[in-house]
Amino acid sequence: MLMQRFRAYFTRSIVPRRRNGALRADVLRDRLDEAERRVGYCGRLVAGWQELVAIDQAAGRDVTAARDVLRSFQTDLEVAMTDKAEAEKDQAKMLLDLFEGANGRLPKTDKELNEWLASPAGQAATLFAPASLDRWGNVGRS
């Protein structure tokens, strides 16, 4: 019995950072923003190199090296798009978790989730910035 209490106490005092939705929301939002920037950057590189390859090919120049570089940029773009899709999926899961935590159930439709996110309760759940937690669970002291 005493061991169960100690285990429960230490679990509550050590794990809050992992369970804290706001910290997770900020990290996921930053990750998605970075993934979107990277997709845009890689997309511009691919488009530029495709144009250069087309110009050089029309001029009758050897484009083998340029095509290799283009393939490399296309691979980077595919990786960036995959990262963005994973970040979007993780963010959607986090939003579902927030809805479930606030309402005690999963949303029945996407419309219900979107309406909740637009409501003051949904905005408060996704936008607040928590104070730091120390290892003993005290808020505002480290």
C-alpha cells in the first residue's frame, strides 16, 4: 500500500511535462511550422532546378549533373512532405486528445471538433501557456 502511494506520487511529479497538453501543442505547432517552411523551400529549389534543366536541355547542353542535383532536391522535397504529413497527423491526434480530455468523449464528427476548437473553451485549451512545473509538481517555482 505504501509502495503504491509512493509510485503514484512520483509518477504524478515526474510525468507532468509529458502529459501537459500546452507544452505538447507548442512543440507540435513549431514542428508543423518548420515542416511547412521546409516544404516551401524544397519546392522552390525543385522548381528552379527543373527550369534550369529545361533551359540547358533546350540549349543542347549536357544536363546529367543537373538532373542528379534535381533528383537530390526532389528526394529532400519528398522527405519534407512526409515530415509535414506526420506533423499534421500528430497535431490532429493532439487536438482529438484535448477534445476528449475536455468533454470526456471523442468528437462525433470533424464539424463538432472544429466548432469546439473555435469556441472559447477550445481556444483556451490550445493557446494557454502554462507555468513551469518542478519535479515536485509546484507551479511557478523551479
